[in-house]
Amino acid sequence: MKRTFRICIAIALLLTPPALFALEHVNTTHHAGHRHAQAMAWAQDEQENEGDGKIVLDLGDDGKELKMEFVKIKAGTFTMGAKEIRDAAPHEVTISKDYWIQTTETTQAQWTAVMGSNPSTRRSADLPVTGVSWVDCREFIKRLNDKIADQLDGKTAGMPTEAQWEYACRAGEPGRWCFGDDQMLLGEHSWYDKNSGRLMHPVGKKKANAWGLFDMHGNAYEWCEDWYGPYPSETITDPTGPTNGEFRCLRGGSSNYSAHETRSASRNENRPSTRGHNFGLRVVLCQVPPPAGE
């Protein structure tokens, strides 16, 4: 009888408001962790190696190897945008074709191998190339396609559309960042104003997202192909942005910008000719459709 009474008292104490609050906090944390685990599992399932899940190109000359690595992003549907981001109304987007995206931002060594010069102010082979305009990036892409034509196997290099960029960045995660909503974890994945010293850092040193992509949050801003404009509200497949405009899109935030700017849905824009000190790029590969009739 005494033992039963003690058990009842212990249960009553556990159910006092502070204990209930603690239990609620644990439960909330558990559900958030469970949601992220589900997203990670989904992402990893989507990215199962099918034999062509990774592409490695060699930009080296004179027998010197200089790799540029890409991972395959499988077609799928996701919610693009966020209601608290300017001109980024959430809407359903379908990516109808697989593509490959560079695992890191394009480095200074890679840019120099293609262009013959390095526009970056702070220089090191493994830092992201910066100080490049959208126009510069288009010229880089043109020369890259020429340089590695024999390695592309029916694909072509380009800059990602905004939709391709955000789909790859999220890797199945609907939250603010590729790892969820907990800003305390941002420093594990990103170089931004609170941990970077407002400087660029070597690529690939932070944690990758579930699809093996590094520095999607922070370090260098990344040019995208699209003109800038408000998102449509309706469901859309393979969006490429407005047909014309004044500004081109930039994504990912940078080492001297706030956490908010590094979010998966955050957007920036600038004139195509602007060579921002923190503007870089990340290359995508897309399959070229066969000629009509084949």
C-alpha cells in the first residue's frame, strides 16, 4: 500500500506544469528531429546511386589533374519559396528532368583553368571564384563547354535556374535551411557573417546537404540563369523566370551576409554586368535533347 502511494505521488509530481513543459519541449524537439530525419531519408532514397549518380570532369592541362565534380539530382516536385521572403510566394514546382550540379562552388583554380585569369581579390586555388558578373559567368560556361566537349557525353554545362538551385539546396528539406529550422546548426553548414570573419573560405569544408552539396548556404553568392521577378502563385513545371528584366538572380547568401540571407528560399538580384566582390557561381550539367526525329 505504501509503495503504491509513493508511485502515485511521483506521477503527480511529474505532471506539474514545469515537468509538463519539459515533456512538451522534448516532444517538440523529437518531432522536429523526426521530420528532418524523414526528409534526409527521402533525399537519400531519391539520390540512390544508379551508376551515373556522379560525374567528374577533368579541367587539367599538360597532364595535371584538376577535377570538377557533379552529383545527379533526380527529377521531382517541391514547394519553392517562403511567405516571409520578398517576391517568393510559396508554390509547387516540378523539375521534370534529372540534372547534375557541381558539389562545390566553382573554385579559383577551375575558373583560371578555363579563362586564363583570376578576378578574385583574395586569392587561393581552393577559394570560390568571386568578383564575377553574370555576363562573365556566361562566357566561362561557353569556354567550359568547348574545353570539355569530349567529356560531356551528350550533356551541356550551364548556370542553374533558380528552381534547379533551390531544389538541389533543399535536398528534400522543407525548412529554412537544408538541415531544418534550427539556426543554431547553421555554423556547421555555412560561412556567414557570424563565423566567417567576413572572408571567403575554401570550398567543401562545412557539412554537405543530404545530396552531397557543399556551401549552398553562405560563402559566395551564386549566379543563376533567370531574370529576377516575383514568383507565380500557380503550380509550374521547369520554370525559367521572366522572359526579360533588369536584374539576374543570385542565391545562397555569402560570408558577409546574415543568416536570413543564407536560407534556402532567400533571393538576391543584381545587374548582369555587376562584378560583386562576393559573387560566384556553381555549374550544372543538363542532358541535351536528341535532334527531332531520333
